[in-house]
Amino acid sequence: MAKQPHLLVEEGDLTDIALVPGDPGRVDRIAAQCSDVETVAENREYKLVNASYEGRPLTICSTGIGAPSAAIAAEELDAVGVSTLLRVGTCGALQRGIEIGDMVVATGAAKDEGTTKRYEKSTFPAVPHHDVLSTLVDVSNERDEEVHIAPIVTDDAYYAETDAYVSEWERAGLLAIEMEAAALFTLARRKGLRAGAICTVDGNLVEGTQKGETEGDELPEKARDNVERAITIALETCTRL
């Protein structure tokens, strides 16, 4: 098999499970909690690392921003033998009282993006695999970490998230918004893979706090701290899948 055109890997290069953050920089943050770290490939928004956590071999692969690049990653990871995808990302809250730094385990993702519509009807669900979802919840409970367990929405037009859109998502009871989960859940279901997502809140759209409004870093301090905790939950989840 030739190397995949975007990830630049082939069958045998990666492990069976991949943590998939959006930000290439977060690959290094996840790898910092691991051992036996080896960079496998870097191209465009994709950085791939193999590592080990408590003896469990795993892959870390950034997807870049948005459903199109996440779908490319899912397609090519599947092609080389990865069978489980676990998103570790950030999100914006859509309900009052959800604080910056809170963690969200997604029970489903509304498909308010364009990529999945090229694969199937919008009425088909974008949901995580039960094994991944239940293990994320179990690990969080055992570590005494408070997480919100709720449906979210995936959108691919960051600067077109108007007050009308936000109000509609809020009324629907969706907890948070991000840009990749629906594509990952959809591709995983269609290909017989397992997928899940844990995200850290970096702003609250309903309350008017936005990512990037703090000095010196894209994420507020509490969000930075809890990204590390979400990473630990995700890594521990990998050891059980």
C-alpha cells in the first residue's frame, strides 16, 4: 500500500487507537504525558506521533480545524488500520452556567457542518461508540472528575456563528459547540470504527466570553489546566479500550 497522501503513513506505521486533537501543538501536550514518544510524520495540519501510556501503545494525530480536515484524517487513519478515534479538544459552551475549564463528554453531535452531508442524509445520527463513551464516563467518575455528559453541535463556520444560531442551539439544549466531532462520529460509524470525544470549555457563547480574549495565550488559565486533565482522562480511557 502506498503512503496516504495527507498523513504520509502506511499500514503498520500506527497503532490501533488514535487520540485526535485538532491543534498540532496539542499533540506534544498529549505526548508529554506518555513515554516512548516517536514522531512518525508531519504534513500540513497533520502531526502524527506514536507513544505509550501505562504500557498501552497509542497514536496521536492532529486533525486541524474543521470537519473537512477531520474527515480526511479519519479516512486515512482507517485505511492504515486504526480502529478507534478519540477526540481531545476544546469547545464553546452554549448554556448558561457552564464555566470556562469545564469538561464535556459528547453523547452526540448535531451535524451543522457541510462535510457529513456529502456522505449521508443529515437525518442520520452522529453519535459516539458506546464503548468509548461509557469508558470516558467511567474513567471520569473513578478519577472524581466532574464532566458534563451531553449532546453538542459541530459547526464549520466559526465567524458566522450569529446570535440567532447561538440562540437556536441553546434552545435545543445542546451543551457546547466545536468543529470536528460530527465528522469523526459519522465516519467512524460508516466504517465500523469506534469514536468518542472529550472537550474542555474555552468560552461561553451565551454569556459572551470568547476564546482568545485573555492575555498571552489562546486559552484562559483554567481551560489550560483542565485540558491537561481531559488529556489524562483520554489516555486512561485508551488503556481500557
